[in-house]
Amino acid sequence: MTAPVAYVVKRYPRLTETFILNEIRAMERLGAALHIVSLLPPEPPPHHPATAEVKAPVHFLPPEFVAKAVTLVRAHGAVFRAAPLRYAGAFGRAIFWAGISLAPYAVSKQFARAGFLAAVCRRSGARHIHAHFANTPTSVARFASLMTGIPFSFTAHAKDLYLTAPRLIQRKARAATFIATCTGYNARYLQGLLGADGADKVQLVYHGIDLPLLAMRRERPGRSGQPGPKTILSVGRLVPKKGHDDLIEACGRLHAAGHDIRCRIVGEGPLRADLAALIARLRLTGRVSLEGAMTHARLIDLYREADLFALAPRIAENGDRDGIPNVIAEAMAIGVPVVSTDVSGIPEIVRHEKTGLLVPPHDPAALAGALAGLIAEPERAAALARRARGLLEREFDLWATTGALSRMLGCTACADPAEDPRRVRRLPEAELVG
């Protein structure tokens, strides 16, 4: 087994970041040794049951002030003694960046946490640092790299990429060995920022789906003709970029048109009160429900019960946006027909009239029309679901995507994902695009 990789995340475990958990699980099963460094203490329960499968030790600073201060002093002392010139260079760089930054305190916190990360790397014998998210975790990884000489890389997602100043992304990218990102949309943005000299560092690595875990449900012939409401499922934090208000308004239009529907919105967030008020105002109480946060195991049950999956992301006023929401891929894996918006990387997975339906963002009428169409044409919806599963098997399989990232990280002990017995049969191209 090769020397370990230090995996840096803002908080681990985290209920809303199943894509990172899945990647870590698959990386370990493919032979990689990891040490997880969480910049914040673990999120309180509930945790996804799959968290128990992860073998990697999790390192984080104590939450108590005195214990945290003692830990940081000891960590920085050990790193300084191991490589005083490197440490001095990193310290000087931190002073300079803090001096030109609009948030000097944030830079000082990043440097402090970097000492802890560097000490973990030194004790564990880590040969590479990989950070998830291009903002704080990558800044910490870069400082730790300066302190230790250990190379680093990072994965850029969505909010972290578009709400971070381009010059900061450029600075981090120039120092990194490579930049992974989860959509072609993001990759093009990064390549534009880096120009010809740095564009080859950008690597597209989709968030893979554990397809054997999310087995496609059997089709239920004649379900569309059965009495009772049709269930629309949506999953996402209750924040502006998810467009839940547009979905609720679309449900109001469906109800007004005589469709017997139920919409279940899974997630928690700051807009809960506003969305509850909108449901009441549109007289949808009992038809649209806010289900709150839940474990992945419970969510899988809801996918299997749903007739349709809908998510209406948009670009928020501050520029925040989704990449490819993992929940779309999960719904597609289980065989739920998907309707979403043509924002960011979503068209890379929801290919209009092939693997799902796309509508413009912030357009409840178009969203209602697309959902009504699939309710009225169940055979068409089922065909979209079959082709969606085929696309996942070809391009979004967890073992293939994680295997590719493992090789980028130099994990030569990792098995060839094409030979992994957990892989499922891939549908041929004709079944995907027909």
C-alpha cells in the first residue's frame, strides 16, 4: 500500500455531503490509505450509516478554546522544528497575504489550521494533500504544503468556486499539482481563468454514484392509471439557489389544473419559514410538505416511493449556483424520472428529452408543464428513466470516477475499477441515446 493521502474537508462527517463520504468509502475499497482532516469538529448526529464503513482516522481540533490553543502551539512547534526554513517561508507568505487581504483574520486562521494539518501529515507519513472545496480547505492545504513540501491538489465544486475571487482561485491553482472539478461547466470556467499555461491542470471528475447500492427499482406497469396522488420528490437545502419556491408555485399550478399531486421537499435551511408561508398562501397545505433533513437510508426509501423527481436550481443573486446536484443522479439511479433546470452542469446529466426534461430557471409555468407532461405520459417518463440509468452506468459510476481520481493522487495500489466485482452491467450506447 502506498503512503497515505491527507484528505482535507471543512467538516466531517456532514449529512449534506454524501458525495465526499461516497468518494472516501470507494477510495478505501480501491486500496488507498487516507487520513481525514476536518477543519471543524464533526457534525452532531444523525450521521449516514455508511460513515461507519470508513476506516480512515479523523483528525480535528478540540472545540474547547484552551485545548485547541495547546494543540495548535504543539503542532506548529513540531512543524517548525522539522523544517524551520520552510515554516519561516510559509509564515512570511501568510503575513504578506494577510496584509493585502480584505479578511486578514481569515488568513491567520487558515495558517493556524495549516500547522495542525502539517503536523498530522508529518506524523502519518502523508505524501499528498487533497482538499475538498476551493475556499478555506484549499487555503489551509496550500499553507501546509508550504510548511512541509508535500504537494497538494483540490476539488472545486460550486459555491466555493463562484463565490471565491478569481485571483485567489488562480493563485491556488498555480501551486496545486492538479484541480479536479465535478462538471464540465466548472472545468471550462477554470480553464478560462488559468489560460493556456494552466488549463491542463484541470481534470473533470464527476461525482460517482454507488449504483449497486442504488439499484434501479422495477417498473410498475399501469401505475399511472391507478387511483391516488402522484408523488413529486425534491431534495436540497432550503436556500435560494435550489429554487424550491418555484417548485411550490409549479405545484400550485398543477393542483389548479386538476392534477392530484403530493410534493415532498427534503432538506433544511434558512428559507423554511418563507417556504412554509408560501405553501399556506397557495393553499397547498397537505399537498406540499417540508420534510426536514434525513439520513441517506431514509431518503433512498423516498426515492423508491416517488413518481417524479423535481429540482429547480437557479443562479442566486450573489452568484452562488449548483454544479450537478448529487440528488438528481441518485433519483436517476433508482429510476425516478427527473425534471430540472438548464443551469450550470445540470444539462450534462439531465439531457433534455433523452435522460430527463429541462426547463428554464425561475419559470414555474414551464416546470409545471414538464411535470404535467410526464404525469400524462408514463411510458415516456419510464423511457427517460431507463436511459438516465444507462447514462449513469456509462459516465457516473462511483468505482470508475473514484478510480480515476485515485490514479491522479498516485494511489498505485488502487484496483482497476473496470475489474471491481461491485460494478454493474453498462447499457450499450444504443440503449442510452435511443
